[in-house]
Amino acid sequence: MNFTTFNQTDDCLYNTCPERSLSTSVYVFLFIALMSVILMTVCGNLLIIISVCHFKQLHTPTNMLVLSLAVSDFLIGVFVMPPALIQLIESCWIFTRVFCAWYLLTAYFLTSVSTYNIALIAVDRYFALSKPFLYTKIVSVSTMCIVVLCDWAVWLSYNATLQYPNIESLSKTACIKNCFHELTEVWSLVDLLLNFVFPLSVIIILYVQVFFIAKKHATAIRELNSHTRTQTSKNMSDSMKSERKAAKVLGILVSVFVACLLPYFVYSVLGNVIEIEVESLHKFMMLVYLNSAINPVIYALFYPWFRRSVKLILTFQIFSTDSALINIPC
């Protein structure tokens, strides 16, 4: 994910920020609200990390992707969101130029990894449902770990290459007022395609396929049970509820992803045509990061194993002997 410009003004020579137009009460409320989002991001993803790492029953290929997503979102909550929060509230960059370069590289790298973790989860679920026997045969935990490492390596290389001109520019800059990175029209288009259009297309297409495959399986099961006269009306109702839940989850997944990322990309593309406001861009950037706070809810709270493992963690039962072997319903 790649954002916008290093803006400089004479004001930065005096390390001053413009006076806030907000009242103190609104300022405090905004600070508390955004800090709550950061805390939710860090704690929610940390619970997923502990759960998957501690309980051996959760060491599955799919959960390696969930773990990778949680790690990237956790790091966003720890290293990216706090500086972004301060820059949003203070309306200027109060840190050093070296930290700005590190912040930009970290933000772009981690948001790209997070986005593609979501896409990889879609690929994994489609493959597991459409080719279950082949999936079991060729996909293992070690194989998925290699896929995850490749994902991280590719996006680190991509963003390091993209950020190199900015780091060089920063080394020649006496001071900076706002920490951004301006992309050329070509790079804006490339970034739009790589970090939004392509992963969104993968997510939508594959999850739609997953929904129809699941619906087909549910229909086949109902017909089989109907022929054998073993299906009760309650089970029929449960099957229909399962289909509706699958459709609901699909809608949430796609809607949240689009809602969090689309505004930034639209604004970024328009930035090549019209003059954009720094404060508005800050808000859209925070919206992108908000996706990392919502991901634990979407990708974990729908799993029974997460609710069970969180209960064990919060009650400190994970410190008991052989707690890693505790049965966790999947």
C-alpha cells in the first residue's frame, strides 16, 4: 500500500505545527477513540497469534495464513497506527526524517502483506473446498509456511524498491512537515492494480465460488437425507441457516475490504488530477489501517476455536501443564 508526499514548508524550520481548530474536549475524545482502535487492533491480533502458536491442534495450513494475517495486523497496530494517529491529530509530522522513512516503508509493506494474506485465505478456502483430496495431499503446514514467507519477502522487496527514491530524497531534506510519499501517475496505477483491484478480484471471485460450492453441497445433503427419510425439519433449518451465514460472512468480508481501502485509492488517483488536502489524506490512511482492527473480528470470531482459545487464555489455563494439547473445537 503506498501513500502520498513529503510536503515541506518554511514552518518546519521552526518545528512548529499549526494551531488546532478543534476544542480541547473534541481533541481528547478523538485521541481516546483512536487509541481504543489501536488497542483493539493490538489485543485482538495478539490473541489470535497466541492461540495459533500455543495450541497444537490449531497448527493447520489455513491457520498459518490466519497467523500471518494476525502478525501483519498486529505490527500495524504497534508500529504504524500510533505515528499515524499523532500525525492526524497534530496535523504535522513531529518526528525525525529517519523515522519518517522507516514509518513509510513499514506502513506500505505491512498493509500490502495484510491485503494479500486476505487474498491467500480466499485461495486456500476455495482450493480446500473444490479439491479436498488434492488439497490434503499437497498442502501441509510447512508448505503454507513457505508460501507465507514468500509473500512477506516479495512485498518487502517491492516496497523497499518503491521507497528507495524517498529515502534518498529525505537524506537531502533539512526538515519535513508532513510524512507522505507522492507516487507518479504510472506508479499510482500500478499500486491501484496490485494492492486493490487484483486482490479484491481474487477475494470476490473465489468467495463467490466457495459460497456456491457450499450451497451445492448443502443441497445434495438435504436431498440425500430426504430420500433416506433421516432428515428432520430442524436439520433442514440448520442447513438453510448455514447457507445464509455463509452469504452474510461473504458480504461482510467484501464490504469491509472495499469500505476500508476504496476511499484511499480513489483519493490517491484523484490526487494526480486535483490538489489534495493533507488532513483528508490522513483520514483515509487511518481508514486503511482500520481494516487491521476489523480483520480479527471477521477472520477469527466466526471460528469456534477462537472463542474457546480466548477463554483459555484469559483464564490463564494456558499456563497449566500440557495446555497445548487441550482439545479445541474447530
